[in-house]
Amino acid sequence: MVDGYAGYKALFTDTGVCTELACFAHARRKFFDLHQANQYPQGHKSPMAWEALQRISVLYAVEAEGKALGIAARQQLRAEKSQPQLRAFHDWLLKTRTVTAPGGASAKALDYTLKRWPALVRYAETGHLPIDNNPVENCIRPIALGKNYAQSVIMHSSPVVNCEAA
């Protein structure tokens, strides 16, 4: 499962050795950030981003419902509930993109999701693939934060950085 980093594309060739799977949390984050950044009069936020977040939340609700199920039962649940929602969401994304000005944050959120669509929906074809890789990211976040902290400490304690001219 990967994000939109272009370097990963080489892994997913026509040989079929690796199958691309995208993280829905990354797509969701694009709309969440857009929703948070756009403040409209009377406290309303981006209606387009809100709609996308609502549609994605339905997919996560299906995942919560199927969490305790076996692989075959989860696959059936996804076929019955997730796949129709995904088709409707895709139709909405395409329609919304046609009326969204290019270059802005709204277009970027829509384009990211549409570009990654085949890999985003692949989880719903099975009962064993996850909708996102949040558990892995939550595990590695302390390592990444620790690395950044260590780099910061090294830079701030370096005699070269802290040297003051007399």
C-alpha cells in the first residue's frame, strides 16, 4: 500500500509481481485539509470537501461493520455495501471535477483521488486487503518524529551552528 509518490510507479508494472493498493486515508486527508482551510461566511466550510468526507465516512463505517468478520464474509459485505458506494463516489468525483476550476486546492484533492482511483478501490474487491495503512503509519510515526527530533538536537547543539563571532 502506497501513497502518490511517483517513485513507487516502477514497482507496479504489467508483470503482475506487485499489485498497487492505495491508502484511502491519504485521499481523505486531502479533502480534510481542504475542509479545514476553507472558512466560508457563517462558519460553513467547503461544501465540496464536506461531501467527499461524508462519502468516505460511509466506506469506513462499512469497514467497522466488517472488522470482526472473516475474509469471505467481509468480501461479501464490501460487495454489497462498499462497491455501490464507491461507484457513486466515483461518479460524484468525475461530475464535481468538471465544474471545479483547475489549479486550486479543490482540483488537487479531486485529481489526487481520481488519479489513484483503481488502486484506492482495490481493497473492496477482496476481504483481506485493508482500506488504509493507518495502523502501520501509527507504528512508524514515533520513529519518524524521533528522527526529526534527533536531527534538530544535533543541529542546535552543533558548534558550527551555535558559533557566535567575537
